[in-house]
Amino acid sequence: MMRRSLLASPAVLSLVGEAGAQGAPLTIHTAGQGSPFVTYGQAIAALLGRNGVAATVAASTGSLQNLTGVEDDPNALGTAFLGSVWDALQGTPAAGGRRHVNIRALWPMYETSFQIAALTASGLTQFSQLNGKRVGAGPARGPAETFLMAAAEAAGIRIEVVSGSPAEMSEGLLAGRMDALWQGAIVPIPSILAALARAPGVVFGPGAEVVGRVTQRLPMLAPTTLPPGTYPGQAVPIESFAAWNFIVANRALPEATAHAITRAVLSVGDPAREIGPVAAASRAANAANNRILPFHPGALRFYREAGVPLAAPVD
């Protein structure tokens, strides 16, 4: 197992130099302060910087703005939620009606996993019991609401969606303005932990059968299993689904550059220690969780060399 970035090699550095020979650093589009996207982008910029590759981090409103930035700039990278990538590829209204044709995947960041929390006093312990209940799902018409409705349809139940910010969701659950809270984030999800810290509760997922139906219908999602102990008092695994977040690049980024930086990130022995805790899941095997966005030819070459099977479409 290699424990140092291959960018330390002068030969590899010369390849990466194709992107920055004129002094223009790579730009990593992230999000607003407080977002894990920012933390991740800063960690990657630091890793590349330690190996002689200049990279700057740019704030944004999040995935969709990042995808547009990468679509229009061959020298840009971006942090992106695969749910938003799907919108960008299809040119949905969420993506401004514009089909993005130049974005390509490089490597996996971490998964945005979805769970349900309910107070113990409610008696709710499984997804089917949400029929007819009020369920908080974050911002109106956001990804969490979209995926919740897909899960409800797959389960054959009807729910009443309550919208609001994560903080409002936690308070609403505790105050009884909703029966359950559905959220998606890095696990354990902060808003769910905040609610459980103030009242006894239970966390569960849609279950394997519903997950199978939803992931078959929505290819930007992948099954995930949370081991016991992920949340306080959780004694059994939670079966749910997640949408991964990936670093993306413009298809015009030189192949050698894409190969070198992908190899640099995915060749570290312990990404949580050598890059940062937010990068713990940045491992080559997790690239298979992208089933919708073609990989950049340079990244694809790395995965083939590493013997990693991929499910994403190929140009």
C-alpha cells in the first residue's frame, strides 16, 4: 500500500504541471462556510499543495453552482452531490434547464445518507408506520423531500411533508409539530443527534425492500447500511440509501492531470489521517457508487490500473 502521494514524484509533478504551468492554480468550488464541502475542499487543496500543485478553494452556494462552474472552466474542480449531478445531466429546472455535458467524475468524497428519527413516545419504529404521519424533510422541494416521497411511493404509504431548516426540523420534532424527522447528511446526522440529546428517540431507515425499489428507480442513490452504535441506543443495523458526493472536473482537464490528482488522493494509506476526517470514505472502491456520471478519462485510467470495477457510463 502506498502511503505517500505519487505527486511527490517529479515525473508526476511534470504531468500535473500541464494544468498550472502558466501559474493558474486549480480552482475547487465548494459551498458556504460551515458546509462539509468547504472542509473537504480545503483538505484536498492542502494535500495537493504539499505536493507542489497549486489549488485554491472558492465559496459557492453548493453543488449546482459548482457544477456550472466546472462545466464552464476546464481548470476547475467541484464538490458535487450526485442528486444534483443528475439534475445537471438532465437539465432539469433545478439546474436552470441547462444540460451539463462537460462534467466528469474524478473520485468519491463521502455519502449523504438518509435516516428517520422519531421520539420514543411516538411508538414509531419502522417506515411503514409513517403512513398518514407528519414528517419533516428539510427545505421545501429539496433532495431530502424528493427522496422521501420516492421512498413513500415505494412503500405504498402517504405522508404529510413538513418543510424547514435542519434546526427547525429538530425543534419541530421535539415540540410535537411533526411525528418524525427525515434528514440526509454525513452520519451521524447532526440535526438528529441534536434532537436525541434532548429527548429519548429511535432512528431507522426505509428498510432493505424499499431501498431496493428506490435505488432501482433513482440511479443516483446507492444502498447503505449503518452499523449498530451509529446513533445513541441503536442496537440493530439501519438499512437505508445514500447519494454520494464526488469531486468532478471538466472533460477538458488534461488526462495526465486528472490521472495524477486522482491517484494522489486515492493512494494515501489512511485518508482520514492524511487528508482529513471528512475524507475517510475517499477510497478507490467507493467510486463504484457513482452510476450516473462518466468518469474523466484520466480518472478512469487510474481505476483500471487499480482493478476497481465501475458502474458509471463510459463516454
